[in-house]
Amino acid sequence: MSYSEFTLAKAKQEFGLTTLEKRDIFAAVPELAASNLLLESLNYQLSIALGSNSEKARSELIIAPILVDLRRQLQEQINLFSGVDFTVDDTKGLNGICDFIITKSPEILIVTAPVITVVEAKKENINAGFGQCAAEMVAAQIFNERSASEIKTIYGAVTTGSIWQFLKLERQTLSIDLSEYYLKDVNKILGILASGISQGNHTE
């Protein structure tokens, strides 16, 4: 088994998770203004990405630029890994390739202190991506525990590029925000991601 094979029900069963599903979990999080560079890039690239309607195009032309802008705005104190193998425990199915991992470390050669996992929604089905994201978040939690990291809360996002939904894992509780954020809310999307970095070292 690998991350991509997990449904939400399977992740809950395998890892003993309790889910909390409600709207506006991140409503109070302050926005982070997108840079002019990101806004110009999205404005130019959005029609290309949506027109081709391929996951690869959405990943490269929408998702990656947003995450790179986050790294730039946080003065490169975080790092971004794309399409990296993140095998934590084969026996639990916690293995495979992660679409994106954001680490709370500037190290660029190896994954250290993972704090946010971002999953591309396959066939634009965000709900179907929750299981994969949950499994990757559990893997990040285990990875940090083994590394004696102080990171207690893992954040996750499932996105089509143009629509984003966010999750949060604290101990065995997986909170899923049912609110959808669109590219017109890119400042809010960046704000939620930034809050995951800044708050990732303690439980709210």
C-alpha cells in the first residue's frame, strides 16, 4: 500500500484517527499578501493551466508558484519538496511519492521537519484526496516524533490548483475544514499556509 491508495475511511481505521469536520476552521487566520510576481504569474499562467486541464499543468503553473512565493515571503526559512519519495513506514503503507512537502527547515537536500503536506486532487476530486493527505500527515507526524522534533501540529492541503481545502492533525484528531478557498482568495491561502509554519511547533 502507498499514500495514494488511502481513502479517508481507511486512514481513520489504520491510524485510529478521529475526524472533526466543520467550516471556517481557518477563518480567523490573517491573510498574507501575495507578491506582485505571484499575481503576475498566476494571471498569465492560469488560462494555460485551466485550458490544458491536466494535473501536471495545474501543479507546475498554479500550485508550485504559490508555494514558491510562500518560501520567498518567509525569507527562505522553509523549504519545498516536490515529487519526493517520503517513505516512513512500509509496514503501515506510509510510503510513496508526495506531491509537495513544506518543511520547517531551510535544508534543501533532504526532508527535515515536515510540517505541511500538499496533495494534488486527482481528476479534480478534492474529497478523494483527503485520505492520501491524511496518510501523509500521519507519516510527517511519525517522522517528526522519531527525529525528536518539537513540531506537534501537522497541516495539510488538498487542491486542484484553483480550489484549496485545508486539514490539521493534532495527536489523533484530524480536523478537516469544509470551506473551499479559490484563487481569488490567494492571500488567504498563503495566510493559512504561513500559519501552518508559524504554529506548527505547538498545539493551538
